[in-house]
Amino acid sequence: MREWEHNIRNVEPYIPGEQPKSVGVIKLNTNENPYPPSPKAELAARDFNFDRLKLYPDPNASQLVHGLAKYYQVLDNQVFVGVGSDDVLSICFLTFFNSDKPVLFPDISYSFYPVWANMYQIPYCEIPVDKDFHIVAKDYYRENGGIIFPNPNAPTSLYMGLDEVENIVKNNQESVVIVDEAYIDFGGQSAISLIDTYENLLVVQTYSKSRSMAGMRIGYAIGSQRLIEAMQAVKFSINSYTMNITSLVYGSAVLEDEEYFQECVEKIIATRERTKRELAELGFTFLDSKTNFLFAQHKKIHADALFEELKKKNIYVRYFNRPKIDNYLRITIGTDEQMNKLFAALKEIINED
Ligand SMILES: *Cc1c(COP(=O)(O)O)cnc(C)c1O
């Protein structure tokens, strides 16, 4: 081996869900929203002057930052935007987790956390969820170099009440506590209401799920001015122009359409509740989801087999071959029509068995 080969960074990357190219696939594997983004995005696109592409975008992303600040009734300097929440979270790890003490996150959680920790050589400790997959707040009352967890958690879909979130933040005021709220709009209460009380709290959200804009790549963090300022400094040390001009324009346009947003979220919640009833009838059990997906297992057929059989029928769901969760499927809530096809396919598979 050449010396340069020894000097290559050896990392184990995160593996995202499949994006099948073939048409006619029912895609319930990456928690995308089945509904289109607000028509305001299309109107903004129609008015968009392509001549603007020749210039760099605003490095401060002011238009989008201001739109979000107004939407959440916070100050502009309490908002940070990035290329999807993955980009925001990655910058969080770099900015806040620089201690010799371990960063804490749940053992069953977003599998990107250990990837970033390894990538940035941050010590970490995975805190086991309880036997019913709940995050237990008091398990986080111990020495640490930072804390991060999703609420609701993924892939379990379980929501932790705001009181419990506050307990974790309150008991860890020497650490930065990050709440990854990718799914909060599907029935939870956001911790954004606590940011003025706790300077160490950062809330991260995304346009990818509830706002139907996964393809646009917009994520954001809301927290104290001190935290946001620190993230800006790191961002401007890597890449000043992370937000392309279209994300600034479309991203701020859709914030003006609260009615459409609520309508889509309510449709997904209604379909989710109907899916719970249908899956129960088919012999599934699942956790109490407050997200746009269900984490389900079947009483007879192994999740792995169901996953393969569904795929043969052109229905993609997510399967994680990992300890504790290897008999569960994560099923994104699609349209009612898509879910009806899923139920029909499951019926066939279960009856054949
Ligand atoms: C989907 C997801 C993200 C990342 O979403 P982006 O598309 O990068 O905004 C982050 N955290 C959790 C828990 C997610 O499920």
C-alpha cells in the first residue's frame, strides 16, 4: 500500500433508504410526505428570475432566516439554516461536541448520530431505551459532553412529553442539549417554546417531512443567540454558500401558507390512525406513533420476510437489521390510496403464509 492510502480517512457511512428509479413503486421507506409542497412554492418558481443564478446566494440566507424567525416568533439571530437537517446536525456535532466526556444519545435512534460522532472523533455513549422503547429522562442525568435525541424518536415513532424534554435540559445546563424535531409537526409539542429559558437548548427541524420538500434540502436550528452565533462561525469556516438561491426563495414562500400545511399534516394524521386500525386487524402490533410512520411487527411473519415480499410487489418499506429492532418494519404513511395497496399486499402475503 502507498502511504497516501494509509492516510485516507476510514469511515463507516450512514446508509440512506433506497430511492428506487422504476416507476409504479409505492415508496413508504424514507418518511417523505406523499403530498406536494404548498402551491406557493410553484408560484414562487414562476416568478423566479433565472438571471439570479449567475450570482452567489446571500451567505446569511436572510430571507429564509427572517421567514422562519417570524413564523416561530423568535429573533433572526436565534435561527440557523442548513442543507437539510442532516447538514445542520452535522454542524452541531462539530460546533458543540468538543469535550472529552461522552456525548449521550439513545441506543435506538437516528443512526446518523454515531456516524457523525465517529467521523468527528467525538466520544459517545448510547443510552438504552427502556423495554417499551421509551427514552427515560433520568438516564441522561449524568456527566456528558452534550446530549442529542429526536423527539418524537426515530425509528420508534414515540413522543416524549415536553415536561420530560425540559427535565433533560434543566438537569444538564452545563451541556448543549439538541432536540431533533424532524417529526414534531405530526402531533407533538415543540421545545422551541423553551429556548428563551435555556441558553443550552437547540431545537432542529426540517422541511423534508411535514413540509413536503425533502428534495429541496432545507433544515434549521432554533436556539439562543449564543448557540446560533457559534454555529455560524463553524459554517463560515467550511462553506459560506450552503443555501442555494431556490431554497431561500421556495423555503420562505411556503411559510406563508399555514392553511395548506395544516391540511396536509391533518390528512397524514388521519391516514396514520386508520393505518393503525387496519394493521391491527392484520395481526400487527406497533408503537404509539406521533410521526408520519409506524414502527410495526407482525405476530407470525418475521419483518425481514415481510420486507422482501413487499418489495417483490413493488412496495418499499424500511427494515433495520439491527439488535432489538430486527423484527420491526418502519412504514411511512402515504396517501390513503397507497396505504390501501399496502393493506391488500399484506393480506395476500399473510394469507399465503
Ligand atoms: C429525516 C430525519 C432527519 C434528516 O432530515 P433532512 O432531510 O436532512 O432534513 C434528521 N433527523 C431525523 C430523526 C430524521 O428522521
